[in-house]
Amino acid sequence: MPFDVNTSFLWEEMKWPEIEAKLKVTDTAILPCGAIEQHGPHLPVDVDYYDAVYMAKAIAMQCKAPKPFVLPPIPYGVSYHHSEFKGTLSVTNNALSALVYDIGMSLAHNGIRKIILLNGHGDNKPTLTYAAQMINRDAKIFVCVETGETSDIDLYEMIDTHNDIHAGEIETSTTLALRPDLVDMKKAVDETLDLDNEFLDFTSDRGVSWYAHTQKLSRSGVIGNATKGDIEKGHLMWEISIRKMVEFVESIMHTPLDKLHQNRY
């Protein structure tokens, strides 16, 4: 597709003069961050990576012109807690935060003033938040981390499973919607976590952040009920998630940087 300053969005496919031209109309970039890790016996290990990339591109396609940049994705994440399950490839918090920081500072040097770290793996969040703080501190630009906050409240209203946080009803449904050929529902299991403690509940408004190796919580690697995965439900989940993210991204793009900082601080 020929380059158009208003409709093109993939950073890696542009020539440098094209990026220079687009920077005059767009100051916002989306960086998809994922993970390569076990997702139970029924889903591929690239779910978090694939979903982050898919969503970033879908958001850009649906945003009004001029569209935000979509950056080459980061496939690896902080996944040590899944390391007992083969296929998991994990990097350290220091390595991921340093990489994101360097990318962010380089983007700022190019002229990007708003960075959205689109996180497909929940356990990247503390690390990405740290990197975002450091980029903001040193480059004085807007940086945020989105890990589903714009739509999680809607998705959890659609499911029956409590504490559905990994390879369960939600991720099985969303993967069925995009790549049904890679889902083996014959191997889907129900390993719903019930800790009987609202403060450790992953979906409770009173829940605190806490960490554990997945093998201590689940024999299969699933935390949730994968047997309730549903393709139609998955399509609706994607529709809602993308729509809410488009609303969010466009609100960031169309708000001047000084106003964003005024609102934030």
C-alpha cells in the first residue's frame, strides 16, 4: 500500500522521510508488549504477544486520520512464574524495563510526545510502569501503560468464571475468535482459583498485588475455566476491547501535551 501520511501507521514499513513527514501530523505511538509463555495445554504460547500486536493494528486501523504510529512489538515478557511449564521464555524485569526505556527515549528524540505501552501480559505491568516513569522523568513526555483497564470491567461482566486470569474463559474465547485452528478444546480444563480471601482475589476491588509461581496454583497452567471458551463471546470481547481502546487512543492523540500533563499532575 502506498504511503499516506494520514493513513499509514506501521513504523517499520516506512522510509525515514515518510516517518519525518508523518511526525508533523502525529505525535503518538503505540508499542505492543507481549510474552511467550505457557497458556495451558490447549492454547499456543504466543497468546499475549499475538493479541497485543493484533490489537495495536486494529486500533490504528479504526482510529480517525491521522492515525497513530504502531511500533515493532516486543515479544518477550516477565514470565518467570510460568517457568516450570515448557515453552515459556522469560526476560528479567531489568532487561525489559531497560529496553522499553531506551525505545521510549529514542522515540522522544524522533519527536514522539505520547507513548502508549499496550501490554498483552499482565505481569509486565509493574516493569512497564517503571519504564514509563523513567521515560516521563527524563524525556518529559506523556507515557502510559494499558493492560486492559479500558475494557476489563466490560469483559468480566460477560463471563461466568471467578478469578479468570490466565488461559481461561476470556483468553480461550478471544483466541477461538481469531485463531480457532490453534485451540484444542479437547484439552481445555477448569482450574478455577478460589482462595476464599477477598484481599488476594485477582478480580476484587479490594485485592492487593501478590505473586506466586503458577505451578503452585494450577497443575495445567490454566487459572480460570477454559472449558467455557466460546467463539461468539470472543468476537464480542474483541469488538468491545478495540472500541474502548480507540476511544482512549483518540482522546490522547487529540489532547495537547500540556493539557495532558495538567490533567495528570
